[in-house]
Amino acid sequence: MSAKRNVFASNSERDNYYKLSRQWGDNYRLYHNLPFLNVFYLDSVTLTEREKGWLKKTSIDYTLCDELDKPIICIEFDGMQQGFNIGRNYHTDIPSDQWRKTIFELKLNIAHSSSFPMFIFNSDCFKNLSNEIKLTAVDAIIGEVLVNLKWYELTKDDSYLKEFNYGHIDDGIFCDPSVLLRTKLQREINSCYKIYKKLMESFNIFDSDNHCNIKYLQHPTNVSWDDVTRLGIELKISSKKFGKSRTMVWLPNLKTVGLDDAYEHIERIAWVVALSKLLNRNNR
């Protein structure tokens, strides 16, 4: 009997850990395979003794913490069934392993009852957005959640208003201070937003020679919001300088704490994917 070659359950789980660490490791602490009870108390929901026993034996793939090791976001990687969460529910397009569904939804229920962001992602969400952009959809979602959580914290009282001169900008222009704060946090925290802004400046969306069309999509179609499993963006761009492109981005309808706008992060990803390809093509 000997020690294992590494502590990860699969190469994919290992690769995803290093992707997350590369993006967030400088400012946050990332832990792999923490026991579930190291992160959550069990007093937010009513549990049977059997369910408590299950939770004592289970772990969480990735937990992002602050510098004091306070948990901020939990992530499960479902490489086996390529599923994802929709709120408190686990969804997969293949016949589900009932035990996997049970334990995932038990974890999700406790996290959501604690108003804590917990996600289940499949392999597609961990793919780089493009050859040029070493950023994943998971990174974009984490960035959005971190911004929103910080915004919630800072807007609990009115102390932030003074920083933004109570919304008064030069030349008599007024802007909601909470919007100014959120924009500041996006620039400081969200890597996807930073890349998005840089690409938009290079492209110059306000140039009369550049045109775009955005469609907001759902799957399945013609069902209630509760039954929508995926959300999509179709982005068409036409530019005299850069050419034409059509980009489609689909992501799970996550419905999770910390994601206030169901489409905002998906639209931003679509712009990043489309513009990185257009600008790279033009620079060749």
C-alpha cells in the first residue's frame, strides 16, 4: 500500500483547481475538498439523523475564502454527470444517479437556507472563454458574486454616499451613488469586467461603423421561468473595421444567492468572447 500520486479525484478536478487558483489565489484563499461541516452549521434546516450522518461524511470540491478563512463561495464540480444547479435543485441531461441528486440537493438546500452562494458546475463552465482569454465562465460568475456581496455589505448604511459626493458629478450631472459604487467594485474585483471594458474601449461600440444586435434566449422555450434550465445570449456584430461575428453563449439558469441579474454575466461573457476573436483576427 502506498500514498496516492495526488490528492485530487480526477485530472479535471485538479485542472479546475489550478484554474481557480490562478485567477483568485492572489487575493483569496482557495481550499480543496473541505469537509462540509467545516463550512456550514446544520441549524438552518430541519434534518433527519440519517441526513446529518451523510453530511458529516461529505465534502465540498472548492471553497473560496477571505484572508481570515471566512468562506465566501462554494463550488462543486460535476464531471461525472455534467450537471449543474438551478437554485436548490440539481439538473443533468442524462439519467441521474439518485444518490448524487440527493446529496447535491441536500448541500444546496443548506447553503441557500443560509443565504450562502453555492454552485454546481459542469465541465463546459470551466473551459477557457477563448484561446486568447484564459478566463472561464466560472471565473465570470465568481467575479459577479464577489462584487454583489461586497455591494450588499457597503450599502447597509449611507456611509458610502460621501465617497461619491452623494451622486453629484461635474457639470451638474447626477448619478445614483449605489451604481457608481457597483461600477467601482466591478473595476476592482471582477476580472471578466476588466477584460470586457478593455475590449469595449478597443472596439468603440459608439462608433457609427459598428453595429450589434443582442438576443436573450431561454431553454426550453415557451415554459415558465421555473422550468427554464439554461439562459443564452446571441450576439451579432458588424463592423467595417473588424468584420462580422455571431457569438452564442449558453449557461445554466443558476438562480443562486449573489447573482442578482440572470443575464448580466452571460452578456458580458458573450462580448468578451466575440470581441477577443474579432480584435485578434484584425491584428493578424
